[in-house]
Amino acid sequence: MRSSKAAVTLIGLALLGVYACSMPAYGQAGKIVFLAAPKDHGVPGRHEYEKDLRVLAYCLEHSTNLKDVTTKVYVGKAPGIDELKDSAAIVVESDGDRSASEHHPLFPANATTDHGKYSPEAAGFLKDFDELMKKGVGLVVFHYATEIDNETARQYYMDWVGGYYASEPGVRNNPVDTWSITLQNEGHPILRGVHPWSYKEEIFTKFQLREGPQLTPLIIATPAAANFGPRIVSWAYQRKEGGRGFVMGGMDMHVNLQIEDNRRLLLNGIIWAARMEVPAGGVASTVSDDVMK
């Protein structure tokens, strides 16, 4: 009898272990935090950081094949660590860090630093944020927020999401063009239900990427007019500690969130980064004109 009870106990513990391994190691499984910069440049319909992220937050909370997802959108500087520590994933869409007149929720403008060290306050916040990443909180970065000039910030991005965009003197690799989007590593969960598409968009390309099996290219974009060929513009990153990162170099023109495959890629990436199961066929969503406003 004792041996039977012991066997049942061992089976129960084993199942509990399997379940625990399938769940996020840190934070609420369904809490997604969005960090948007204020709109500080660009014509209406472009660089609509807050509007973009509110659409994605709405889609996650109203998806018919997700459960118990909650969202919170912050605009401007990131909130304190106490507001972020129970997140499953954090999503950033913003300016880069190159200009003192623009805004990145995580990194102060590089022009206000010696290109490496931050103020004690900023350095302390980033150290605490790095601890969240090491504990398994996912990070998703879109578009201009990938462009980082500060060397300390670049190392953080390498560790958190596996890469960053670095502009070359006098050269920009983010043209507005008509892009053909194709898929790579189609068995990856982020690409569930995603099909190739074409659209007019500004896409950041020519990223500095970490080499090795932790990084999985997902999207190859080919411009119609620019004088370069196909480039990796989106990828998934698996941190050694267990956390995940997802990056997409597009996400400039607000109207493109109406493209279902584009929207599904972004939503799938957020769910994957949160270490939740991406539904078969991808995250289901619809957006009305009212939601897009």
C-alpha cells in the first residue's frame, strides 16, 4: 500500500514538474506590458507608436483563441521596475536612442552620455531590467526602437533579443519601399498561420545579429527599388537563461496593421516571447476602423 502511494506521489510530482517547465518561470503568464514613445515626428499615420501598440493590445485581449491575456500600455519613459516585474513579456515601439529630441522608453539619448556609461539612475534601472530578462521576462522590439547607438545599450540588446540596428555614417538601411515578405524556418511557432505578403513600408534592415543557434531568422524582406537584395528583418531569440526575444524591423505605417498576415506575425511573436503557447493557425484577431483610430 505504501509503495502504491509512493508511486502515485512520484507520478504527481513528475507531472507537476512537466507542468512547471511549460509555464513562464517569472511573472504572470498572461500579462503583456507595452511601452510606447510619444509621437514626436512623422506625418499622421507613421510612427504612431501608441496607436500601434493599443491595436495589438486590443487584439490580444479580444482574440477568440487566447485565454486570460491582460495588457497595459505606457506612453513615454518606462515605469518603475515594480510595474514591470510581474510581466510575461514587454513590448517596445519607439524612437531609437540617437537624438536628444526623440524618445526611447528604456535607453536615454546617446547624445546625453559618453556613448557608454549612463547616469547612476539610468544604470540602476537597466541593471534591474536586465535581472527581469535573466528571470525569463520576454522582450519584443519593433521598428525604430531597434536602432541603438550607445555601446552599453547595444550589449544589452544583444543579450536580450540577439541583435540591434546600427546605422552607418551617411547610409540608411531603412527605406520606404514596396517589400516582398517571405518566410524562413516555417516550423517556428511564431510563423503559425502566417503567409507571405507584400506591402509599402519602412523597414529597418542590416542588423548586427548574434551568431549561433539561439537566433532563428523568421522573415526575409526584399525591396522593389532599393539597391540591395533580401535581408533578415525579423527573428526569434532564445536566451540561455530561458527568456525569449522577438524583433520585427517593420512597423512604421499604422495602416499595415490591417494586413492579417503582418498582424498575426506580430501577435504570435508577442505570445511566443511571453512563453505562452501560440495557437495552431496563429493568434486570431480582427480590427475595425474604430480600433485602428
